[in-house]
Amino acid sequence: MAKTIQAIRGMNDCLPSQSPLWQKLESTIKNVVSAYGYSEVRMPIVEATHLFSRAIGEVTDVVEKEMYTFDDRNGDSLTLRPEGTAGCVRAGIENGLLYNQEHRLWYIGPMFRHERPQKGRYRQFHQFGVEVFGLNGPDVDAELIMMTARMWRELGIAEHVRLELNSIGSPQARANYRQALVDFLMQHESVLDEDSKRRMQTNPLRVLDTKNADIQAILVDAPQLGDYLDDESKQHFARLCELLDAAGIEYQVNHRLVRGLDYYNRTVFEWITDSLGAQGTVCGGGRYDGLVEQLGGKATPAVGFAMGLERLVLMLENLNQDDVRPAVDVYMVTAGEGAMAVGMKLAERLREQVPGLRVMSHFGGGSFKKQFKRADKVGASVALVLGEDEVANGTVALKDLKGGEQQTLNQDEIAASLKALI
Ligand code: HAM
């Protein structure tokens, strides 16, 4: 027998048993963003490699180690998008959306990073992201955070996520801080591991993210980024905190939160859960006021976030928030070919009369017993039964599959009894 072909490691199928929960998650968050007036944007999955190296930064984990990059048949270097912000900015510049305009956008789709797969971390994963262009105040930063808080409430996970917040200031403030941090790290070089030594040279702020407990211990005395912030960034951050306080959103200021992508300035934030082990960041974002200009557009302030949908699905499952309406409401059970034709016609009529009702017809024949088993298997709450008598009389038997009662109704009147199912 030929060897079966398997999916690529870290890239998962979403099976029919899982898709209802994904759909529930996606429709909940889409409803939230549309309640704030945001519009969808769709970008290609593949972009020119230098878009990502320029936007995300040459010395980031994503660009150094994690991108799926290949030459196409013309010899052009292309990359499967590791995130959505770079492509969204590219699309905005290219289509003239960012010139003296304001846009509030969202997107959803697969992203690719060649990381070591583990629970909550995959090589193909899905993000839901939001990007706002043309607004520079802390009010929109606050709105994005309020919007995410609303999503957690509507998903029933608000009690299980916490918000960490920081300001990383202007590029100049960060350059000053970077020097102070390097000076400090040099004094403790003997404690640093290889990774941190390398980062100290290339991207020292990332040393603050270390998981190494010995290094974390020395970092307690390290200079703090907050002490190096420029005045405008300080005011922006203070106002953001006020707005969040006024909205009743709890947060913890984490001076070591710097995020792993280079384009950020001022506000950065992460929503974290302790319920998923090591991969606990379910959503991350911040301001990136310099990126549009850096990628060739006119200077445009911008802010956004993205959330990892696999992580949210895992949380919903862990917290038993995964009740979803089964894919089928009504199962059409029929005896013989004549009844089957009547059944299909009745099913069509019901789909018109009760919008949103999901009706599945039984195919392949077999006894009533077999058909009822199938109805249970697909999760239907009602079976409509058409035997010879019903066909002859223009009636149909309605069997409540949860409660067990059965009644016979006129085919013309059945729609009213099914409205309650949606
Ligand atoms: P990020 O922090 O790299 O930010 O990713 C955002 C979220 O995507 C993470 O918090 C996590 O939930 C999820 N995620 C990332 N990598 C993986 C993975 N390998 N497997 C599963 N989930 C993952 C960004 O991508 C920025 N573009 C966010 C942003 C938008 N900032 C401003 N605008």
C-alpha cells in the first residue's frame, strides 16, 4: 500500500467537529468590530520577502529564523506572511488609502512562522487583526483595548485574561535607553546566556523578554525604559491609562514589555492567559507611527493588534465555553422513493419559509431506525417523518428528538412549529 501523505508539521486541518466553534469565535469577534464601524480588508498570503524584513526588522526572531521564504519560478524571493500588519500597510500605500485619510480596518486569515510546534504554537496559525491609520491620539489606542475587552466578555473568557501595557516611547528615547541597557548588561555579561549575549549586540531590548531566571533576577536592577521616555510619549501613555481607568478596564503596567517586532513605538499591549501554559499571549499590539513612512508612504500614525485564533479556541474548549449549535436542526426521514421526493420538496420550502433553519435530508435509504440514528449523530433536534400515510394525506410527523414527543401536522403548517429552533 502506498505511504499515506501527511500534513506539514505544525499545520492543522480544521475538521467538521471543530469548525462550529471556530465559526462561533469568528462571528463573535466580527460582530464586535462591526459594532465599532470597522471594515474588512483582505490581503494576499504571499508578499515580497523584503516587505517583511523591512517592516518587522532584520534582527527579530520572525525574520531571522521563522519565515517561509522561497524563490518563485522567476527567481523572485517571496514569503508566506508571518503576520498581517506589513501587508496591510503595503496595501494601504499601494492603493492610496493612507494619504490624509483615516481608516479602521480588520482582517482574518492564516499566517506562517517556522517555530517549534507545541500546544498553542503552530507553523500555520490564524490571526484576527485590526489596524487603524491616520489617528495619533491615545483615544483610539483605548478604543482598541476596549474592543478586545468586549470580545473577551462576549466569548465568556474575560475572567481568564489580563492586560499588560507599556509605552516604549519614541525611537530617539529608545535609542537612549538602549545605550543605558547595553552598559548595564555589559556589567553582568558573565550571567548572560548565548542568546542574550547575541541579542545584547543586535537587539538589546529583547533581552528583557528572556525566560532565563538568572538573567531575570539581574534585570530587576536594570535601567527602566519608563525613565527614558520623551514627554509626548509620557503624556500619551498617561492619557491612555486615564481612558482605560474611566472605562473600568484593569491593566498592569509592565515596563519590560517590548514585543517581538521592531515597528512599534509608544503604546504596546498584550492580553495574556495563564490557562494555556507557555503560549499564553492571546492578543498583542501597539502603535507603529513610523512604519508607513518607512515603507515608502507619507508619514501616517497607526495602531493595531492581532489575536491568535487557535489559542482562543483552546481557551474556549478548556473553559467549556464551547457549546455550539449543531450544524443540523431538522433531519428529514422518508420511507421509499416517492416520500423522498416529497421530503426534498418540503425541505426546500422550509428553507425559504424559515430563514436560518438548517434542514438535512436523509439519503441512501434504510430503515427508520437507521435514519433516526443518523439524525442523532448529526445533532438534529427534530426529525420530520414522511411515511406512505403522510404522503397520501399531505401531513408530516414531527418528532422531537430531545424530548421524544411526536405529533402529526399538515405539511403547510409545519414551518410555524420549526421557527423556535433557530
Ligand atoms: P504577534 O504578537 O507576533 O503580533 O502575534 C499576535 C498573536 O498571534 C500572538 O499574540 C499569538 O496569539 C498569535 N501567534 C503568533 N505566533 C503564533 C504561532 N506560531 N502559533 C499560534 N499563534 C501565534 C503581530 O503579529 C502583529 N502584527 C500584531 C499587530 C497588529 N500589531 C499592530 N497591529
